[in-house]
Amino acid sequence: MNIIFLIDSFLVSFIAKCTIVVTIFGISLGMAAYATYGERKVAAWMQDRRGPNRAGPWGLLQPIADGGKMFFKEDFIPQASEKFLFIMAPGIAMLTALMTSAVIPWGSDILVLGQTIPLQVANVDGGILYILGIVSIGVYGIMIGGWASNNKYSLMGAIRASSQMISYELAMGLSVLAIIMMSGSLNLRDIVHGQEGSLYGLSFLPAGTNWNIFYQPLGFLIFLVCAFAETNRAPFDLPECETELVGGYHTEYSSMKLGFFLFAEYVNMFVSSTVLATVYFGGFSFPGMNMLADNPNLLAAVGFAVLFIKIIFFIFLYMWVRWTIPRFRYDQLMHLGWKSLIPLAIINLVLTGAVMVLKHSITGQW
Amino acid sequence: MQALTNRSKVVSNKQMSLMERIYLPAILKGMSITFMHMFRKRATINYPDQTRPIAPVYRGKHVLKRDDKGAERCTACGLCAVACPAEAITMVAAERQKGEEHLYREEKYAAVYEINMLRCIYCGLCEEACPKEAIFLTDIPTPTYTHRKDYIYGKDMLVEKMDHRYDTSKRQNHLVEKA
């Protein structure tokens, strides 16, 4: 092979990958910033009032004002706290929140300068496992934040948060396991490709409707509830509620460290919505996608836009549920996680396995 | 035994039905209610572009009135300062000189008259205490400032301008003469 061609193709794909990384990073932060704006607007509309509408047209510059406010506050480290851990904790929270967006397929392949480039930062074979692992590490950010504050309320909040997060990870993994059984692979791109056919194989339905939610409604419900619990969002926001724990694990933080904790929560929300959309709602596949098969760039662009519409719907769902339901008491939360969701997820898994074996015995294919 | 009050409620210890224990039907019902609220009319008004109607004797900023000939009515007697529950009013009195008869009504006048609008509670007791019908509260709300010193109103902010008289007839005592 021509060495110049090799270097040239390497260079194109390298630059493309770097562009994708920077774009995804920017999109995550931008979406999280405007999710704060969206949260305030949606909360206001549901409460018969307007949201912020003073900063810029329709209040669109409000997140920038909030960010600026966070920077201008006094950055305070309590004297009796563990200084190194105190500074590291928001960093860990933000790091794990942003790292999960690396394995998500944002769109199908695009054609650039004669090369097909998948719109994904890292197409690892253990995509879902990577995401579950990173979410588990995310618990550390909160635990360390609570411990390093040297404050009994923060510690209580951190303990509650960590026990809540590890309890709901089990049910989350079990519900995703059923999807993995059906798709035959942990790779997120394979899971999305499996949703590109027509629903149940019926020929009168267009391509791109074979979404996993029609096969796993119970699994979707369990995963949704666990996603609410993992991101510490209402009704599972006991770790950070103001009425019970002052501020929970972020009581002692100020300025940008607090900004990082709050921002990491919104980035987590964004990434959970993305994972929900990818695994259950078809990711970047949309009805009628085979009509655009001859124009890969347009297909990728429309797929990306459709994925974003799904993500925005899920973020709206997060906010809708937050402003509707009162929060769970701690023992009710633990009861739900261990004694309701795990048995349900196991039943879902057994049912999925039984149906798959039945299908294999009838049709001879998995 | 009879209940001691007629407001007692019977507490029910019934177990939750299956539909209640799933939580989901109740959650969905609640979510539909919040969703419906998004499409209703908002209760907020865009202040300061829109304001709500106020009473005719609304107590806002203070004004030191002049009489019909243009002389200041305030004689620095200090009754408003004594009446003020928040101790917001301070004044320094001075004697009227030969050539100043058209400026001040009586021989004593207020050379320095200050109201600290941050201390003021807009109760109107100074208006009731004044024997010369000099100080009144208008229906203009105090604007916001960013520095504390801007809130201390001196005579330049309080005495009404000659060409811009405030109508305080609704607040004025009916026995006082017009002059």
C-alpha cells in the first residue's frame, strides 16, 4: 500500500476523531448548561408562572449569568476539611459524568474525503459495561465530597447518596442484561443497528422502527426508575434536598466547586437520557431511514437530529417527574430498590430468556 | 366514649390496593395534571412593564410640599422625626434671613432634611404627625439603587419642584386651608 495514502487516511481519521471529541465535549457542556435553563422554564410553566425572561431574549443568557455568578463567588475551603479530597471530589464527579459520553453512537457513518468515519468517539466492544462501570465510579465523587467536608449533614447526605446509587445499579444492570441478551452484544453500535429494521419484522412498517421498547416495556420502566435514582434526581433526590439535609454533600462547597457538582448532575442527566434513547428508543434510527441510504452524510445528520429530539424529550421527562412527585423517604427508597425492582428485573430477564428459547425452537434463529 | 371534638377524622389503616402499590397510575395522573398546567394562563405580570392597580392612598416616596406661593411648608419642628418608628428622618434647623421670605413660610426652616429610605417602613406616621401639612407620601414607589448612599434622600430629592407639584388632596386634612 502506498505509504502516503496510509498517512493521509490516518491523518483524516485522526483529525475527524479529534473534532468529534471536542464537539461532543462542547455539546455535553452546552446541553447541560441549557438544561439548567430548561429546568427553570419547565418548572415555572408547570407552576403557572414564567421562568427567567430577563437575561437576554426569553432569558436565554441566564445560564451564562449563572456561570458568571458562580465564578465571582468566594472560593472557600473549610479549615477542618481534608483539603486534597475536598478539591478532588467535584473533579471526580465532573470527570465521570463527561467520560460516559465517549462510547455513545451519535450517528451513523459519515463520508469525509473518501473515508467512512463513525460518529462515535470510541467504538469499544464493551460499551454498556463501560457506561455502567463509569457510573459506579461516579459514586466516589459524592462520597468523597461528603466525607471531606467534615460536616455531619454532608456525611449523612453522602452516605445516603452512595447507598442509593449502589442499590439501583443492580436493577439497572439486570434490566440492560435483557437487552444485551436480545442484541447479542454489549457494543452500543450493534444495539442501535439491531433497532434499524422494521418493527416485529412486519413489512408494512417502515425501516428504523424496531425499537427495543416494544420488546422490553418492563425493562424500560425499570431502567428509567434506576436512571432517576442514579442521577440523584427527584423523586430520589434525598442526598441533596434542602429541607432535610441543608445541602447534603454539597453544603460546604462554594463557587465553581459547587458549580461543578451541580453541573455534573445535569451532565449525568444528559448522558442518562442519551443512554435511554440509544438502548431503548433506537438511538439515531428513525422511521423511514432506508430512504436516505444513498446519501450517508444526510442520513447521519438526520439521525443525529432525531437522537437529539429523543434526548430532549427524555430531559423534559426528567423535569416533568421532578416537579410532580414528592420525594421518597429513605426506607421507601431502599425498599423500592432491593425488594421491588430487583425481583422485577429478574422476572423480566427470565421471561426474555424463555421467549428467546421459544423463538429459537420455532424459527431456528436467535 | 364520646369524641372530645367534633373535628375528629377516622384514620384508615387499610392496606394499599395493588393499583396503589404499583405507584404508577397515581404518578401518571399527577403528571397529567402538571402537564395541563403548562397550557394555562400564567399568573405572573411583567413588572415593571406592567403594574397591578394600587390604592388611591398608596404610601410610596415622600415629598415635602410647598404652599401656593411657592414657599416651603416644613418648619423643622421635628415631630415627624419623633413619630417615625424606624428613626429614618433627621434634620438640622436654621433661621430665615432677611431676603428669604419668599422661600420659607416661617422663621424656622430645615437647612438639612434627610430621610433614609432603607430605614423607612412607609407607615405614614410622619404624614399624620406633621402640623404644617408639609410631608406627604406619594404613590410613586422608591426605585432601586446599587449603593447605600443613593438611598439617603436629601432636600433635593424630597422638596417638590416648582413646576412639578404633587396632588395630595386625597391625603390632606379637610380642615387645612389651601395656602
